[in-house]
Amino acid sequence: MTTVVERLRGDGPKFSVEFFPPRDAEDETVLWRSIRELEQIDPAYMSITYGAGGSSRDGTIRNIARAATETTLVPMAHLTAVDHSVAELRNVIGWYASVGVRNILALRGDPPGDVYGEWVPHPDGLNYAEELVELVRSLGDFCVGVSAFPYGHPRSPDLDTDTRHLVRKFRAGADFGIAQLFFDAEDFLRLRDRVAAAGCEAMLIPGVMPLTTPRTLRTTVKLSGAPAPSALLDRLEPLAGDPAAFRAEGLDVVTALCERLLAEGVPDLHFYTFNRSKATREVVSRLGLVPARA
Ligand code: FAD
């Protein structure tokens, strides 16, 4: 099975897509419709997030295995250390390997509840993503990704400390990092500069969310950990009552952001899809990232 890094090497910039585990059968049908639609335009890889609860975790494991065995896509499984002993983490990693998943996004995660809630370590578990990177690496020939935060992780006291911890994850064996959502290309580029200035040549990939609705804007604000710039709010907020106009403007904003990132040489744009394919297909097609045969 191909690795993420192999997919991103050479041949110009790519795009990739992220899903979350379905909550029920209806959700699963929607998810698979999107996966199949996106498969046709050849993303570099696809990933499924890892939740905090048992059924959601089963959903990740089941659907990533299905993607590995039934599609042409390169799958990447997210994995978090939340509420897992090291023995359990070993089992999940071993299981991923057994179904042919070679790419793992190694995260500490957050306990259930608030998106950046208080960290509670498992008594026999791990404390930081760095340790999970080491564990995954020790268990096989995996390609390992980690998270990165353009505005710093909300728990980090300052950007220097945050950068130091990020670089530790690369030194522990991570092959690439995917950035949390941000608003301005400069915010991502400054993160890339900080990592380079620390003497680290890691591959950094921007995370992008198509801004199709006021909800996607709120989610971007929440996940980024930073307030939206007033110029963006001035463009989008007046359109909140007009879904078609909001969507059109939001996709223009995101396309322009992606164009700037591509001009700066990013190897990949990682799309948070919300388990829908249409907006991502539209943006990547406007960017000229859809292969001619698709
Ligand atoms: P870490 O890298 O361990 O960092 C957590 C905090 O500890 C940071 O403040 C960091 O600076 C600090 N730190 C790190 N190492 C050290 C150290 N050695 N010593 C002292 N301090 C240290 N969450 C999910 O639950 N499931 C998902 O599938 C998921 N996917 C994500 C995908 C992406 C691309 C991103 C950007 C985030 C994702 N998250 C997911 C969210 C993530 O789990 C949270 O942001 C979580 O709060 C931190 O996880 P981390 O891996 O960044 O932790």
C-alpha cells in the first residue's frame, strides 16, 4: 500500500480529503456516496478522524478498512491516545496494519466534551502525541503524520514553545504535519517558517474547510482557536440569510486562499469535507487539481 509521502512526492501539488466516522446507517450511506464521488477525482489520500467513544472508534476502524480494501484510495487512519492504554493502542495499530493501512495520523486528542477540553491521561497510556509517534514507528513500517497549529495549540503558552513541541514530534519520527484550520495563507506560512527556522525540514500541509454555510465558518473559528479577521466577517456575515450567496462568496474566499498556498509551493491541500463531496470537488476543479482523466 502506498504511503502519503510517496503520493505527495513530485508531480505537482495534490489535494486530500478528510471525513469523520458516521453516526448511523444513513450517515454511512452519505459518507460512502462522498467517498465514491471523490475517488473519481483522485485525491492523494483520504483520512477518517478518530472519536472519543467506542462506537465512533468502531466507525473509523470499519470504514478505513473498507476504504483500504474496496477503493483505489490511499487511506490514512487518525488515532488518538485518549482513554487508551498502550496495550489498546498497540492493538488498534496492529489491526490497521492487518487491513493494509500504512498511514496513521498520530494525535493526543481531547477528552469527550469541549473541543480543547482538559487533558486526562489514561493511567497506562500516553501523555503527548510525540509518544504515539514513537509507538507507531516502533510497531512497523508506517508513514506517520501529526497535527500542527498555525496560531499555536490553545494549551501552548506561546508560539515558541508550541513550535518546539511540534519539532519534537518530527524528531520522534513523524513524516509530515497537517495544519489546523486558519484564515490567512500568511498564518500557515509563518508556521512553516517557524519550523524551518528551528532547523526542521518537515513537510507541512495546510488544512482547508470550504466555507459553504455560516456553520462551517463557526466551526473554522472554533477549531482554529483564533477569531475570524474582520475583513472576512464583513464579506460573509451580511450573506448569512442568503444560502446561495454565502456559499458562492465562501467558495471564492477558500479558492483564493488555496491559490495563494499553491503559489507558495505547498505539496497538498487537505480538505475537511464534512462528509460531503460537492464543495471540495468545486474548489479543486477551480484550482485545476483534478486529473484530466477524471
Ligand atoms: P500534542 O502534540 O501532544 O500537543 C498537545 C499540547 O501539549 C500542545 O499544547 C503541545 O504544545 C503540548 N506538548 C506536546 N508535546 C509536549 C511535550 N513533549 N512536553 C510538554 N508539552 C507538550 N482530535 C481527535 O480527537 N480526533 C481526530 O481524528 C483529530 N484529528 C485531527 C486532525 C488534524 C489535522 C488536527 C490539526 C487536529 C486533529 N484533532 C483530532 C485535534 C487534536 O487531537 C487536538 O488538537 C488535541 O488537543 C491535541 O492533539 P495533538 O496531537 O496536537 O497533541
